[in-house]
Amino acid sequence: MTFSRLRLLIQHLFLILSLFAGKFGLSFGGQALPCLTCSLVMGGCNGCLIRFIQFYLIFLSGPGAIFGAEGLGFLKAIIVVIVLTILLGRLWCGWLCPFGLVQDWLSAIGRKLRLGPHHLSKRAESFFKSVKYILLLVVFLVPPLIELGYIHQDFFYAFCQICPSGVILPLLAGQPGRVAVNFASSPSILITFISMALTGCIVSLTLFIHRPWCRLCPLTVFHSLFKKFRLIDLKRQPELCSSCRKCQKVCPLESTIDLKKNTIKDCLGCGQCLKACPKAGCLSLKVASKLTLISSGPKQMARCD
Amino acid sequence: MLNKFSSIFLLIIAVFSLWPGAVKAAVDASDGRPQIFLYLLADNPQKEADGQVTQDVVLKVNSETNNPKFQSVDIYYSFSEVFGPAQPQATWYWAALDPNQTRLKLSSGSLVKAQIKARASLDGRFYYAMGEILIYGRGQNQSSGPGQKSEEPLWPSLKLANTSIVLRTGDELLLKTGDQLKPDGKPRPKTLWLRDDSLKKWAEITSADGYLYHYQIDLDKKLSSQGYAATKPIYLIEPLDDGGASSLTIWVYRSQTHGRSQPLGLAVIFAFMVGSFFLFPRFLALKPAK
């Protein structure tokens, strides 16, 4: 089995797990995961870290709660998420994230329709980055503001309410109820309208560019906090590199090479660059500093050691 | 290019979505979604000591779920003094309610709001229920006569617990009186009154046995013809009756699917898909990958 097929198989298996695991009693102790496994899927597996953070920001706002059972539960779960992030890094996005796979499907349809792939301009890239940090602010600021009474309680889980994975993943699990505008209150109308609009935009945009939501996802900020410690890394041999940038062109996130550290920023571990690199041995995907996969020259598949 | 795995998976999803049985199962799941039901009960026997009337209020919270797979329900509560002889306070604190009941002392004329949150997990997800109860500390000069259900009663002067919750159209209330029978053996009153505080309107809720009351909120039609602000509190007041137990249990059921428009949701998604299809390539200055 080739590297890309193995990845695809694991992506699909994890999608099935994230949609239906709960129905078979696999709840994994309610542990949050560092990828968009949406807890709005009834009978799915676990929620993502973002939902988890929003939830605890509400429940830890009272005095004493931080050092109580809730606080300890939060600490334990965060430690597990950090370990999971260090172990796999952004492979959570490239190999396991269910919404990442949905975006891969849509990109494949876009390529079939000859709409993509396209690259983002630098201006657009910085726009995406700004939106990502705004979404991060939403995650951290909205729950305490609700608790303090500045924001209506219907904005609880504001990020989850607008996240397109919260619309599309329940739909894939046969739960169409999330595709709706909620008229329960004015805030509900507003936030569900934003959610539907954002879902439409992301679905459309994915036909043109690879993984647009991954460029906006606040979880990537969490991943980048621990990128120094990650065990899986893509390395470049500078003496072999001809700076042709073919790796950057085929990268789903158009990641650039960090010339100082000789690594690719935000690597999803998809292996596309290993395939595209014309120089044998120039790029290598390493697990815990041990060589695993290397680029093996033009028109050849990467080799597994 | 769509490969084999993706094609097979999409095919399975398509078959699942179109199969009539599967659609029915999805609808059933949304109707019978897991819920936590919260019972709040404020028992406030009056005490008199050293010429000062105080109340030792016992707040009891019980919860029920409609799914046996629910793990244990955690209850949290907070109290805030809405109106008191000293100063109104807005101090809230959270603590686990143990063992499902707690006591607070109320001085004469004070009004305390208790907010209760319940949380339970099922299949790795958390579900919540929330309720509020207003408890009035009776003053020496503020007791009112029996059977008070006038058009605009002085609700803080009622002998019984006053309860406030924010309700919306479509909410269902199940109200349970503290005791089925009064101490003298007579049946409990068959009528409760639901009050729209902003418009000073009342709605009557009746019960067959004087014990369990069910009411579906239809604020626009039943409570007011002048429209209704959904976030204004509504007070549920048990009519006074001599010797009746001063307690009221409220069970609020809020259907999460209520008021959702799926066709509109689909229309918004489609509109933004089409709009962004034409606008984004230009707006984001997309360059074809070579």
C-alpha cells in the first residue's frame, strides 16, 4: 500500500469513528481531541478541543471552581491533549481530522470540475490569518462575557455554532437538523445565519483552494504552540535542495520551507512534497528523529524504510 | 480525482441518506433527543426568634433524564440577593449541590434568586438544564390573604415560593406541587397562574388532579396580544391556600428543534455558495497553481 493510500484509509476510518463511534459505546472517556471531531454529531465520538475550552471557560469562572473537581478534570484533559499534540503534531489535521477529509473530497471535486487548485495571494493569506485570530478571540472571550452577562447566553459555544464542521459532519451522520436557521431568539437567528453563510462560503471556496477552513481553524494556533516538541517532522537537506519550490506548489496549505530550521512549516504529513521533490533524499519525513520516508527523485514514489 | 475510498464512502452516505428507514431513524433521534429535567423545590417554613422573622429555606434540586445511559448528573447552583434590607447584591457563587439540597437563611423582606445548572454526560457529550427560582423572605407585615389571584397581585407578598424562569414560545412546562394533598386532607388547588411580568397578564394553568400541571408556552396568543419580549421573566405563582405546602416543582422542557427552519438554512447555504463561487476568485485574487 502506498503512503497516500494508507493516509486516505486512515482518514476514512477515523471519519467513520468520529461519526458513529458513540453508537457502539466508544466514547474514549469524553477526552477532547486536537482535531475537528464535532461533538454536535449525536452518537459520534469525542468533541474537539475548542468546544472543550469554551465549556470550561464557563464552568471555571466561579471562585473555587479552578481548584475543584472541574478544574482538575480540565487540567487532566489538557495534559492528555498536549501529549496527543506532541505525538502527532499536525498529523491530526492531515491524517485524522474528519473535516479535513471532507475538504479533501470537495477539493477533489473542484479538480474534477477544473476549478482548482489555486493559490492564495499574500494579501488573502494575511486576511485568512487575521480571521483565524478573530475566531480564537471568539473562543476565549465569548464564554466569560456570557458569564458576566455582557453577551446573550444563546451565544454559548459561539465558535461551534458557526463552525462549518458542526453543520456538515452531523449531516454526514444522517442528522440534517443542524442545517437550519434557528428562530428561538434574535441571537440564535444571527449566529445560525452566520453558520449557514460560512458553510456555503467554505464549501464553495474548497472547490478552488485546498483546505480553506484549515487556514482559519484556531486549533492550528494550539498545534503551533507545541511544534518545537513534535515527534513527527519534515526535514530538508539544504545541500541537496535546488530551491525549485515544487514542494510548496503541491502542498495543500502552500507551506513554505523554513530556511533556518530546514523544515516545512505547518506540515500536514500528506507526503505530496516527497512525491514532487526532484532531488532524491532532499526531503524526509522523520518520526522521533528517525528516518521514515524520503523523497526519491522524479516520478518515483517515496520509499518506506 | 475522487478515488475508490471516497467514492465508496460517498455512495454509502448517499444510500443511508436516501433510505426511508434511515430518514425515519434520523427523525426519531431528533424527536427523542437526550434531555435532563430539573426539579426545583423551595421549602420555606417561617421561623420567629427574638422578635425577628426569618426563613430557613431548603432548596431541593432533583433531576431526571430521559435516557438511562446518562452518567450521573452534576448540579451547580448560585444565589444572588435581588432585593434585601441591606443592599442589592450581585454576588454569584458556584458550588456542587450536596446532597441535592442546600439551605440558606433569608431575612425579612429579602428576595433571593437561585440559579441552578445541571450537567450530565452521554456518549462523551454534555447536556445541560438550567432553572431559576425566586425565594422571598417573608416579612412580619407582608403576609397576604388566602386565594390571592387578582389581576395585579403584589407578588413578593405571597406566602408561597415565587419562581422565575425565562421562557420562550414553544417551551413546555410541567409543574408539580409539593404535596398531592394538603395537611387537612383536601386536594390541592387545580389552578396555577402564569404571569407575564412585563405586561402584568396572567394565564391560567389547570390540572386534572391538582398535583401535576402541564402547560405549553404560546406567549404571543395566550399571554399577550401586544407581543412579548421573550427574555422577560415570567412568574409562576401557586395561588395561596391556607395550610398548603409552600413548594412548587418546575419541569421545563425546551425542544431544541423548535423554531428551526431547514429550508431557509439550505437556502442561505446555497445563496452563499453561489455568491462566493463568483466573488471569491476575484476578491481573494486566486492564482491558478502551475
